[in-house]
Amino acid sequence: MTMGSYQRFIVTVFAMVLSNITALHAQTISTDSRQDVIVRTLFEAIERGLSVDPRMAAAYAQEKAAAAAVRATTATLLPSLSAEGTATRFKEAMIAAPLHRFDPTAPPMFARTLVQSRWTAAYTLFDGGARRATIREAEATQHSASATTNGVEMTVIEAVATTYLSVIAWRELNVAEDRRLNSLRGERDRVQQLFDVGRTPRVSLLRADAALAIATASKVATAQQFEASAHELARRLAVRTDAISPPQLTSVVTTRINALNVDQLVSRAIEANPQITTARYDVEAKRAAERGTRASWFPTIQLAAAVVTYAGSGVDLTGEWQGGIAVSYPIFTGGARVHRIAGAAAAREAAESSLRARELELAIGVDRLTAKVLENRARVTALTAAVTHVEEVARIEQLALSAGAGVQSDFLRAEADVFTARADLVRAEHGEITALIALAGATGDLSPTWLHDSLENRR
């Protein structure tokens, strides 16, 4: 091997080692501590979801920005202090300091390079309430941002809880499908044995095959929905799918069944719903902005004081103080002032109308959610009894078939009724919980504390 080929070989090996190290580092990053989180309960899922959802980070950042804006606008009530310095080189010598009087015995000093500094303190005595209006607008915006953060938290909780419950529901349906398939396979084997010895017609075998094929297709669809919901939950929690272990997720049940008063719920929602609160503060901000624009009809009065120093090449440093009061008032703006006020008033009217529209939509939403809770609650009660009955019917039909006294079509129909009833019961149970969570979000009560008080892990 020549020296050149040997060097190329060393470079190639080094590049391979470096790429492997990079790949290993990337793999380590992708499987960091976030991915090692194990979720087993709804409450763990909610805690995890709130900590990783980017919407929460965005809401917190908006809240910080609004708080900073309040501090910035409040600072306008304080005096301001500024400093300015200049150094100028002239073609011809320039007077080094202002000439306040003519004294032949003390001629002014001249220099080509002049240095000047100015320290100014100013304070606005009166501006027609413009600063106060700006501060109130910023404060309303800050309160709105806080309400938005609360609303985003509820949105994340509802999304994670709904997805979690969806995984549980599809898991239960998947188990029910497995039981149904096992029962139909047993029936198909029994019919095959009877057909082989000539004790049953071929139509019975075809009927069993058809029922088994339909159940298999339903099982495939249910398994796909189960897998899709598990992947969605994993993405919402920023973990691997196996980190949530869908087969080991704990079901939840409601701990209290309270009577639902629609009027009280609507009143509570209008009072505490985050979106309504946000809209209400938006109205306050628009009203403050309107007052701020109307302040332009008043003059602005400002006090100012300054210390100015002068120096130049070959000239000693001198200084003087200045003080005064300034009054400014725009006499003619070409209609800009009137139009700004009209625009602010229109924005305030739009915000007030939007608030009323949101209150109306919220009341309708609370009505629907309440009806959905009551509907699913009634379905749970009825379907619980129905499952018990159809399971007993299926058991009797199976015993009758085994004894040779039953009808195959009756057994297959009973098996289908069992699966349908179980599936409907699972959907009703989780539908009630999902509707309760959505209702709590509408009334502004949804939080991890509310979940712990209203739900518990199924034992």
C-alpha cells in the first residue's frame, strides 16, 4: 500500500467512525429522558400533556409579553431622563458656546472642533388622559392573555383526555371483538364437525363462515382505530407508543353524578368561561383605546429641564441650565384625528358585538353538552341491563346448540347482539365522561384538580 492510498484509507476509516458517533448521538437525543416517561393513567397523561404541548409555551410567552407591555406603558407616568452628546468638526472656526450678551471686553471663543452634551429631564403634566388610557388598554390585554392561557390549558386537557378515553374505548371494543371471534370460531368448528359426519346441511357451514368473515373484517377495522388512537395519544404526550402501553392504560369512571341545571351552568359559563373572559377584556381594551384617541382633542403640557455643556479644541468646558414648559395642540390634522376616533369606536362596537355572539354560542353549546351528558348517562343505565340480558340469551342459545335443540341463526344473532350491546355501552360510558369534560371546559371549571375530584381510576 502506497503512502497516498494509506492516507486515503485512514481518512475513510475516520469518516466512518465520525458518522457512527454522530448517528449514535442523534439516537441518544431522540431517546432522551422525555421518551422514557411511562404513562398509565389519565392523570399522568394530563400532567405530561400540559408540560410538553407547544400551545402552553406559546400562551405563557404571550402572557409575559403582555406583562412587559403593562410595565412599559406604566413607565410613561414617570419623568424621563435622556443624555445626548455630539462632536463636530467645522471647516472654519465656530463659536464654542452660545452668546447670551455682547461684551467687547470678553469676546467669544472660537474653535473648529466642538463637543456638546445635553442632559434633559422631562415630565408630562397633562395629556388629556392618553397615558392612562394606554395603561388600561395594556392591563386589559394582560388579563386577556391570562384568560387565554387558562383557556389553552383547558383545551390541552380536553384534547389529551378525549384521546386517552378514545384509546380506552377502542381497546375495550378490540377485546370485545376478540371474544366475538373466539366464540364464532368455536361455532364454526362445531358446525364443521357436524357437517363432516353429515348431521347438518352445508348452509349452516356457510352461515358460520359468513358470520366469521364479518366479525374478522370488523376486528380489523377496530384494531386499526385502536392503533391510530394510540399513536395520536403518543404524539400529544411526545412519547413513543410503547411508553403509553395501551393494554395497561387504566380506565376511569365518574365519582359523582350531580343533577345538571342548565340555567345555572349557562350562568357559570358566562361568568368563568376563558373565551368569554378573553372577549370581555378585549372589550375593555377597545374602550380604553377609544378613550386614548379622544384624548387627542386636548393639549399636551410638558415640563422640561436640561443641563448643556460646551467645549472645543483649545476651549475650556462651560455649561448652563435650561428649563421651560411646552404646550402642544394639533390645530388641523386633515381629518385624521376624527377618523382615528371613529375607527376606535367601531372597533369597540365590534368587540361588544363579538362578546354577545360568544355568549349566545356558549349558551347553546352548554345546552347541547348538558343534553349529551344526560343522554349518555341514560344510555349507560339502559345498556348495562341490556348487556346482562343479551349475554344470558347468547349463553342459552349456545347451550341449546350444543344440546342439538337450538337454531344456529338464533345463536349467531345473539352473539351479534352481545357485541353490539357491549360496544354501545363502552361508547356511552366514555361519551358521558367526554361530555362532562367538555362541559367543565365550557363552564371554566376544567383543571387537573377538577379531574381528580370528578374522575377516578376504575378498580
